[in-house]
Amino acid sequence: MTESELKIIKSQVEKTKPENLSFGKQFTDHMFVMNYITGKGWHNPRITPYQPVTLDPAAMIFHYGQTVFEGLKAYRTNDDRILLFRPEQNFQRLNRSSQRLSIPAIDEELVLSYLKTLLEIEKDWVPEKEGTSLYIRPFIIATEPNLSVNPSHVYSFMIILSPVGSYYAEGIHPVSIYVEDEYTRAVKGGTGTAKTAGNYSAAYKAQERAAAQGCAQVLWLDGVEKKYIEEVGSMNVFFKINGEIITPELNGSILEGITRKSIIELLQHWGLPIKERKISIDELYQAYEAGMLEEAFGTGTAAVISPVGEMNWQGKKMVINQKETGELSKKLYDTLTGIQTGKLKDELNWTVEI
């Protein structure tokens, strides 16, 4: 399969571009689709008008959840260029997720070239306003009509695009999070390192508990001892304790975030102390009691940096930095978004121009 085999079917109708952008509710005129059949491999890559997908009721995705997905963004610069942020990392992670879910790998370079073509067609959908972007959702679903409990022999790979507004409508601000010590997000050997659908729906119950306590996010502890910190919501998490930045080490159940990786590399580039290691909720609370917990923040594609202003653990509240955005959190947010949008020099060669 080569890039020249890509078929392009243009939409005859242009949608009205929305003025008020939410997250993931509006979609562009076109989408990318590619199919897989065992023995034939990935084939028939095409860009088509955005449209519903028809599946057999016995399609395996409905019954056994064999699916993986990714999330990345395209940004419009002040001089009207379109930039992607480390897209090769997303397709590498998609293949790692696929390996865990017994889904055939894609050709990362080829699929990236297809994405670039799709974005060239849809470039007018990349919004201009401060803080906005075009969210990109690649995903693979098992489509074979078969109720046998085995990996599918047939798959569809798709990329859809959605213009999104600023994650922070009124600027970056700290959130309150609830430490979950009953439900489990993932365990080593499970699917926590994969970006797959079931990981997210399994978190809804804990999110309901957090919301009932006035918290916006859940801080997950390890699934075995309920002791060591793993992630916050659907983001990785960092803590600044007595001048040192700490993030939970990748342990076989934590998703390897691309924003996480970028933050670590940025901190190293600045010469700041950053450690990937185990950190328990008890250690964190002791640091708080000693006045050494200076900042906490989550990292992910949607928010980039989400500062934590308060943590609720077993009825005890930790108020961090007077619920104000910390100096480091703000600097990281401004730097990373500055690189993504072309406002700052990309010294680490992270952006890809369309």
C-alpha cells in the first residue's frame, strides 16, 4: 500500500463552521477510512465525506470492546501555518495499544502522510482564535460479525476531526480532585498502558463519586495496594515537592502520555530536577503537612496542563498553593502551548508543519 493509492472523494456539501466551539460535538466535512482483512492486510485508504458508519449487529466491537484510539491536535499559527505536535508519537502509541489488544499494526509513516492530506483538505476547519485547535481522533474498531471470543479478522481504521475551543474558557485555573481508594483504574498486566475504550467507561463510577464531593477529577491509586499514585482523571500527574518535580514512574498500568513525555523532556532541557518514581499518597500527604507540597498538575492533550488546587483524601483536604496556579505550572503551560501554536521557537523539533 502506498500514498498514491489514497482515494479522495470530496463532499458536495460544506457544513457551516460553528462560531462557539465545545469539545467533540462538531465535526468537519471529511474523514479518513482504511480497512483490514486477515490475509490481505490494511487496504483501500480513502478520504470521504463525514458520514455514519454501518455495522452488523454482531460486529465484535459491540460485544468485546476490541478498539484503540488516539488524540492529538492541529494548531493555526499567527502567520497562518498549520502545525501538528509530535504526531509520530501518537501513531507509535496507537501501535503499542493495538499490540495489547491483538489488533494489527498500521504503517505509522504512511498513516501520518494520509493525515496530512486530510488536514490539507480540511485546513479551513482549523480555528484561528486564541486557545482553539482542531482535535484529531484516529481509532480502530473490530468489525467482523462474529460472537466467538477471539480477535477479529476484520477492522476499520478511521480519523475524524473536530474543531474545539479553549479547554479553559476563562484562562488556566486549578481544579479540585478526589483521591479514589475503592475503584481500580488498571493493574500491571491489564490494559492501563493502552488507550482503549473500556479504560474510560470503567472510570465513570469513580468520576460520579468525585463530582458528588464537588471535585472535577479523580486521582487514581494503584490497583493492588491502593497506596501508590498513578494518574489523575485521564491525565498523567506531576508534583513539585520541596523544589523537586516528581511524576509516577511507568509501571505497566500507567498510560505513557505524550504531553507527560514532553513535560519531562522540557524540564530536563531547562535543567530542573525531575524524577520518575513511585510516590505514595501517604508520602504526598506528609509533604503537604510539612509545607513542602508546592504544586500539583495533570498533563494531557486536551488541557495541556491542569493545575490542582485541592485534593480530597479520606475526608482530609490538601489545599495546594492557596488554590492558585503555580509558577512552574504556568511556565510549562505557556511554553508548551507557545511551541504548539508557533509563538515560541521549537528548540526540540517537536512540531510538524502541514
